[in-house]
Amino acid sequence: MDPSQSKDLRSFFGTLVAHGHPRAVPRPNQSTLLPASKLDTGLNAAGTFFQLAKDVGDAASNVPYVKAVAGVLSQIIKIRDEIQANKERCDEIIDLVLSKTTIILQSLESVYRTNGADGFEDLKSDLESYSDFLQGVLRDELEPYKTQSKLKSYINRGKKSSDLQKIERQLNHFAELFSVKRQVAVSVDTRNTITLLSKPVPPAEVIPQALPACPEIVIGREAVVDNVVQAVLSSPKPRVALLGPGGIGKTTIGTTVLHDARITSAYPTKYFVSSELASTTELLEISIADALAIPHSSRGVGLLSQIVHSIHRNPNPILLYIDNLETVWEVESEQPKVDRFLEVLSGANSRLAILITMRGIQEPKTSFLWNPIIILGLDTMNSIAMFESLSHQPADASAHELLLKLSGSPLAIKLFALMVKEGDAPSHLLSSWNEHGDTVLEIGGKHRLSSLEQSIHLSVFSPRIDDTGRLVLGLIALMPDGLSTASPWFQGFESILPDEAPLQPTLRALRRMALLDKIGQPSRWQMLPPIRQFCLRLAGSTSPAVIALVELYIKTVIDHADSTAPPSHRIIVPEMSNIRSLLLHGAKLSPVLPSIGHASAYYANWAYWQDIDDSTIIMSFLHLAIPKAEKAHMYVSLGKPHMRWNRLGAAETSFAQALELYREVQDRRGEASTHRSFGELHRRRDQLDDAETSFAHALELYREIQSRLGQANTHHSIGDLQKHRNRLDAAEESFTHALELYREAQNRWGEANTHQSIGDLYQRQDRLDDAEVSLSLALELHREVQNRRGEANTHFSVGGLRRRRGRLGAAGVSFAHALEVYGEIRNRQGEASTHISIGDLHQRGNRLDASEASFSLALELYREIQNQLGEANALKSIGNLHQRRDRLDAAEVSFSLALELYREVQNRLGEANTHKSIGNIHERRDRLDAAEASFALASELFGELQDLWSIANCTLSQGRVRLRALDVNGASAAFSGALGLWNDIHDLWGIAQSHHAFGDLCLTSDRLGDAETSLYLALDMFTTQVESPLHEALVNRSIGELHLRREQFDDSERVFRRALELDILADSRVGQAQSNWGLGKMFMTKGDLGAAESSYFTALQLFFEIDDYQAAPCLLDFGKLWVLQGELEEDRGSDIEFLRTRWNQEKTITAEVK
């Protein structure tokens, strides 16, 4: 370099000192003081940089690349004022370059002072590389923002290929490189301390660093702070490591502990060291020396010795808090040095406590043991509290949803809250998160504490994570539920990794960095949602590994398509969320992956089996160029959820398209399957003749292709149809055919389901012992084939059977078993149906509040899964309960809502039953004409459905209305009509009910002999054939009334007491009240007024307890008793006041309900 060039170089550095960064304030007396943390960037770093630049400029005038570096630095400094967009980020980059260059210049100065100008000869290639790097920063990260619009800058934030952390990492590399080069002469003494043989530097005062301020807002960390404090105080030589993923709050917790009064009392001397920029052990030593205020004059020789000496001579207990130790420990070559450094440091003072924070879950590998404390995320309640505290506004629904996605990360919650505080709407941020992920949460700049993305980036691009690790992260990110360790998923995942990379060591490394965790049983490798959002970008959407992963899932779903095979359940069901995610990702790939349409159809079938409406996944594939047979399969699988969730028109369209495609490709099996699906659709619409035709077509096709399993399934469907039409003998014949075919096909799953259907049919036929046998067989087979849903369904049927037999306690046990299994397999529809049955059971036992709670829970579940038919059924049950409690207005509202839903889903059976219930309300209100009209409308609808059983039941109700209207002939005709219908369908329960009704009719018309004949005939049937204790008790009460009319008091008492025994057996409190009421009337007629009073009083207490409307007429009879006793009001004042109070309460409750 000629003299003029040397002069230019010296002039350049002089200009930097005199006219550098506009905000720079030179610190000429601190030419060798290195910054200890990022707090020295900007103003402080600039002063150091300009002074050092002048010194090095004088020394390096003959080194060619120093001028190149100087030129780029000059442009970087000057461009600061020319930046027009993304200014904060660019300022941060410039400050970072100046800060790191300060360290590099200090190394160059040390080289010069140790070896003179000759020392620069070995640095030419390094200076060239550094110059090229700075040129790249200027070109790619700064110059584009001289003209770029702010809008474009906002849109592109977080999307640049080279970000701040990458720049920082490369600067750290150069700082370390030049630091190593300056250690030209190094000797290691016997105490393993490093002696740098550079020339002594001028002394300079070092001001002790102040502790960081105590965090103002710390929410939900009381317990963990207390744990850390106790860990420090409970050990004579505490060595505590706070571990966890980035942004989890380790620094906040550590700083809070530092200021805790208990710690301050125990440790008068406390030091805080930020090692965020310490990329080497030497730089860590410098940072600690700065914290201890060790003079620079003592640092030239044996800095570690000086640190040890400074700690050793302090008479007070010392707490040394080193934050972000992972920065240097992550560098593989530095790990042994750091471990050795900590071991030396640990022995410096018996009163020394060391507290560190590190990303990940692995502490340093020292000879002494650490007390590791892993920091977890905040729970939901504290996440909301933190958000509301920082944002100064309540969390709305969108805020709640996004907080759940942030998994309790305090950094993420803080950024979210501050953005909301600055004006961003939670709904907008939620939408942006769903679209862009973690890049949304930033509050300016790209520092790890101002950007969630950058915080995660530090962990993902740690030196401890190699390219295979990042690929594994990217692949697992595509799976919402993480990577299963079960077969075949884990082995399949390992097989798609390039170069047969071993998976287990990679997973362990990712776990040590707290990027993955192994949870659950069977276990899964999962990541927190914010980390997953970041890692979705790592694998590449169309990389060979991603395509191989999607193909693995397609093949596995097709290989395990049979939902009746227990092994398939164990493989497919736990993986449903991952299957869905990867299939949808596969839909975006081109060309179309083979068999992806079949896989989507099988997935939809599995979802349907679990009562999940996921028809949208098939719709995502229909536009693709998929073979016709494959697309036909998709249409059938699409039609099934449409049908279940009451989109009947859409279901018909899907089945029609499937049928057309199957015919085009001449797939007879597919045709048969679609005809069977059409049959189920027609049955749902109550088009029963059409259903029968479709099933016949399906059966014919299955016979043609000799498919036993297809024939068995169709016979089963025909049996269900016949049972629906009350053709019970024909239904039994169909189920028997199905059972034989399932046995021939060795399909135990089908056998189990058919035994259950036969058991339900036997209940309808009043063959209760046979029903119990069939259901026991079904339960045994369901357990054998591990069909948990079938097991739950059978428990449900057994509960209904036991309820029918009056064994209410045993019924409750069966329903509880069903509810437990439905809950385990997450079958919401099964849970809801069971809650309805439990509510009915509570109602039978007069536990009306419990009944209402069960019905309400069922209603909530049906609404959750958007099952309108179930919702209508729940509303109807609630209406029946209101009617039972004499809340007739509320009952009418419930029935109206149910009727509207039944019409909406085209369920005429539900409409008919609801009209019948409305008729019951009219009857209760003595609107007898309206009641008969409702029963007639219900009967008409039942007629359209060819439901003879229900027509007979409606006819019986019409007869009771006519009897109340004293239309004896009309009532007799109705009862005769009902009896004829029940005889036609051989329904013993209905025949017994009709005989009971005839008996009551004869009692009303004083035909006591006919009444006796009919009532005893009914009693015999309910006792020996139908086995219904409740109905047996009802008939006994009617017989007791008969004996009372004949003044056969002993017989009357005997029969009423038998009724009471049956009521107690059936746990029917309303029955017990009615039987006591009957006894009271009998005793009063007999003249035993004391016994009458006791019976009436017991009846009234029971009526009041169960909130039953019959309390009113019973109270009137009690009043008649007092008249007979000739007692005045003042003589019975306390009793009258008690009953008057209860009666007023009853009227108040009724008024409130209305």
C-alpha cells in the first residue's frame, strides 16, 4: 500500500471518529472495554467502535482488506439516514454490526500489540471473508429499504431468507475467529487457567453492573418462583438450572428470584451475567469479569484466576446468576471448556450459589450435580390473566382461542397483549395466526424478546440441531398430534428419512433443546403449537420426504380400511388427526398421488364410525383427476355423513353420483353398496316402501356376486326396517338370516351386532328372558372382537331391558357402564343418548332435578355435535318432564321447539310422537277437544308410517279423553280399536294396557263385574307375561278402588298395600304417593279417620317432595277428612298452617315457571 493509500485509510478512521453515527458518543478512555450484553449496542457500542477503529486504522494501513472492510463499514453507517422503510429493524442490524465489529477490532488491536504489523499477515483471507459478509448485509438487508414502501415492508416482514439471527450468528463466528487468531501465544499453567500473552492494556475503571430490574408483572409463577427459592436456600452449595424452551419465562423467573426478599437476606452479594453474546468461553469469562468489576489492568494474565480470586476473597455468601448460558454451551467445541470453567468457578467459594438459565432441558455436563427445574407454560386461567393485565382489556372469544394456541408461552402472550393494546383486534390477530403462524406476533425489531419467530429460530437453528433434526421437526409439524411411537407409524417415519439417518438420537437431541417432548401412553413426540407453526416451513411442502410421508399414510389407511378389525382400530383411531392433516396436504401436491381418493373415503368412514362429521375432507378431493371407481367410493363415503347429520338432499345427490359412476365402470359390488345406502336414506325419510325396494336391489346384486358379507349386512338392514314397521316376525326372520350369513363369513363383529338387534327385538315382543340371553351373547362377542362402541351400545340396551323389568338400580349400573365406554371412545352421540335414558330413569324414580340435569346435558351434547334429531329428542324429553312437574307452559314451549326441529330434519315419527305429547298437555288442561285433535293428528302420521303400535297407543289415549268427557260409548269404541290393533301385532303390553283401560271404563259406569274381569286379566298379564312392576301397581290401585266401591275394605287395603310394595320395589315415589292416597280414601270410607289422616299426610308429603300436581286433589280429600272429624280450624291450626304454606309454595313455583 502506498503512502497516499495509508493516509486515506487513516483519514477514513479519523472521519469515523469525528463524523460517525449521528447518535454516537465516543468513549476514548475505554478502548479495550468489550460490551457485556446487547444493552451496549447503539449509543454505547458506537463510542467504543470509533475509538478502536482509529487505533486499528493506524496499525493496519499496509493490509489490503482492512480498507475494504473500512469502506463497507462506512457505507453501512451512512445508509442509516437513507432508510425509508422497516427502519427499526435496519437500525438494529447496524447496531449489531457495530457491536460485533467492536469485538473484532479489539482482537485486531491485541494482535498488533502482541506481534506488531506482521501479525496481520495471517488475517488476509479472514478479512476478505469478513468484507464479503458485510457487503452482503449491506446489499440484502439494508439497501432494499432505501426505496421499499412501508406497506410492502409490512407484508414481507419475517419472510426474508436472511434474518437478524442469522446475521448475529455469522458475526459471532467472525468474532470467535479473530479471537482465536489473537491468541497467538498461549500457555496453560498447572491450575488449568489460560494466560494470554498479549501486551498489557492501559488501565481503566470498571463500574460494577447493576442487577436487572425486578419484573413488574409476574403472573402464575408464584409456585415455581417459590420452588427455585427453596432450591437455592435448602442446599449448602446450590447449583440450580432453569430449563425450558425459548420464551417460556426462564429469565423472568430467575430475575424475580434474584430480587426475592428471602434470597436477598441469605445472599447479600448478587451478580447478574448475561451470556447472550458470549459465543466463546473467553467471552463468557469477560462478561463475568465485567459483572464482578474486575479492573482491566488485572485481565491481561489469568482472567479465570482473577475471577476465582475475586469470588474467594468476598466474605459474604454470593449468588451468581448466569442467564442464557446455552449461547456458548451450544457450540460443540466450547462445551468441555464451559463445563471445566463452571467446575473451577464452583470451587472458588463454599458460600457461592450458582443459578443458570438454558434453553432446552439439558444442564451442563459438570462433575457436580445440578438441580434442574424445567419451566412449563402457563395454564389457561393465568394466560388469560396475563393477557388482560398487559392489554388492559378483557379477553374476548377470539383472544381465548388464540391464547389456547399459544400454549401458555409468556413471551407469546406478552407480544399478543401488547399488539392488542396498540390497536390490533384479537379477531384479526387470530385470523393472521391461522394463516401466517408465529410471524404475526412481533412488536418491532427482530430481537428474540420482541418477536416470537426469532425466539423459536434461536432454538431450531442451534448448533446442536443438524439438518436431519430440522427435517424431522418439519415432518412432525405436519402431524397435529405428533409422531406416534407405535407400530407401524414410527418405523414408517424412520424409513422415509434420507440416508437412513437414525431417528432415536435425533429425537433425543430435539428433546434436549425442548423442541419436542415425549408424552402420553402410548407415547408421542409432540411440539408446542407456536413451535409447530414455525417448523411447518422447514421440510418444504413438496420435498421428497414430505411426499414419502403422505404416501406412507395413504398406504397405511388403505391397508387398515376395515373398521370391524380390532388391530385396525388400534392403528387408525389414535392417528385420525394426523391422517386428516397429511391427506389434505397431499391434496395440494401435483401430480395426484395414487389412491389418495380411496384413502380420503376410508378416512371419512372412520370419522363417521366415531360420529365425527368430516365430509369436508372428501370435498377437498372431488375436483382432482381421480379414477371413476375411486371417485364413486368417495361419493358413497360423502353421502353417509350427509345422511347422519340430516343433509338428506345432499346425501341423495352423493349416492346418485356414486351409483352412476359404479354403473359406468361396471362395479357390481359398488352398485350393491350404494343401493343399500339408498335404502337407509329412504328409511330415514320414512319412505319405507322405497327403502324396501332399495334393499331388495342390493340383496340381488350381492347374491349375484356371491358376497355373503354383503348379503348379511343387507338382511340386517331389512330387519331394522321391518322392526321399524312393527312387522316383528318378519324382522326376526331377517335378523336370523343375517346371523347365519355372518357365521358363514366368520364375521364375529356382524354376529355381535345382530345378537344385539335380536335382543332389542325381543324386548318389543315382551320376550324379556330371551332378550337378556341375546344381549349377553352380544356383549360377550363385542368384547371378544374389542368393539368398544358395540360394547357400549349393548350396555345401553341392557339398561333399557332392566328398566323395563322395573330393576331401576341395575338399569342405572348398565347406563353408567355405557356412558363410561362412550366417553372413552369419545362418542358424543352415544353419551347424549345415554344421558336421555338416565334422565328417564331419574324421572321414573321421581328424582326430577337429576332428570332435568341429565336431559340438559344431553341437549348440550347434541348441539355440540350439531345433531338436530338428537336435539329434538332431548327437547321432547324435557317437555315430558315439565309436564310431569305441572309446568305446562314450559312443556308446551319445549314441544314446539322439538316439533320445529323434527319437521326440519323430515322426521315424521318424531313429529307424530310430539303431537301425542301435546295432546297429553291439552288433556291435563281439560281442553279435551284439543287433546283428541292432537291424538288424531299423531295417529294420522303414525298411519303414514304404518306404525300400528303407535296408532294403537294413540287410540288408547283418545279413549281416555273420551272417558273423561263421560263419552262412555266413544271411549269403549276407542279401547276396542286399540285392543284389536295390539292383538294384530301380538303386543302383550298393549293388550294388557287395553284391558286395564276397559276396567277403568267399567268402574266409571258402575259395571263392577266387567271391571273385575278386565282388571284381573290385565293384572295377570302384567304379572306373568309382561313383567312390569309399575303397571302391575297401577292395576292393583284400580282393583283397590273396585273393592272400595264394593265396601270390601280388607280386600281393598290388601291390594293397595300390594301396590305400595310394588311402588317401593320400582322406586316410584309418585306411585307410593298414589297408593297412600288410595289407602287414605279407603280408611276414611271405612271410618278409621286416624289411619286415614296418617295415609293422607304421607301421600301429601311425597307429592310435595316430588313437586307433583296431584298434591292439590289429595289436599282436598284431606280437607274432607277434617270435616268428617268435626274439627275447627283453630283446633288444627299448626297442621293447616303447614299445609297452607306448602300449597302456597306450590302455587308460587307454578307461577314462576309460567
